Amino acid sequence: MSNLVDKLKSNDYIVSSDLMEYILEKGVENVRFIVPMKRKGTITPLGIMISSNDPDYPTECKITENQYLVKDNYKISLTPAGYDGYIENYYLSDLASLIQSKHIRLNEPELIYEPSMMESFGYNIDFNILMNVCNSLNITLN
């Protein structure tokens, strides 16, 4: 398990088999990812989600094996941990690359991510802009 975490901590290259071994060793039900996703959308009668043009937010996701099995080292399906329904499918190799590039985070306490990663999710808020908004809404910050 620590092999993947160690590789990520030292910025070593990871491949899909590293990710698959980590997931299977830790347990499919125990692995969580932080994935940028839309929070609003409409589910059609066919079960397809049509997302809005709102920004992506970091969302804790879990693995669902309804369509693909992790042990096959092919594709992986992620759904928000708080609710089922919306599913995002990735090739395991693509997910490994997205984790390597820090676009998707492995929710592992040992991993420390730079603030710039969170800024890419839209959390880089200028304090002066925040104060102007609060003042215009008559909100006092303590």
C-alpha cells in the first residue's frame, strides 16, 4: 500500500498497476479520491446527468464496481461518496496520470498537496474582493 504513496510523495512515476495494487490491498470500499466535479445538474429519465456550467468543486468520491472491476486493470468508475447516481469512468492509466499530475487527489492522510492544487479548483479568493462582497451585503466578519 505504501509503495504508491511513497512514489507519489517522492514524485516518482506511477502506472495503472501501481494504482490497482494499492486499491486492492487497501480494499475497494476504503479508497477515496478528491475529484473536481460539478455540484449541479439534471438527471434525465435515462439516468444521464446533464451538468450545468457551474465551476468544478473538489468532491470526495468512492469506487463503484457496477460496470468495471478494479482487478481487471482496465477502467474504474467513481461516484460521489455522499450519494450514488453520477458516475465518472476513467481508464485506470488515465486516473494514475491525473493523480500524478495532481488534478485528482488520492485521499490519503500521508499525502500533502501544495496550495496551488486547491487554487486550481477555484479557491484562490482575493481577500479584498471578499471584503467588498461582505460589505455590499452588510456582512461583518469577526
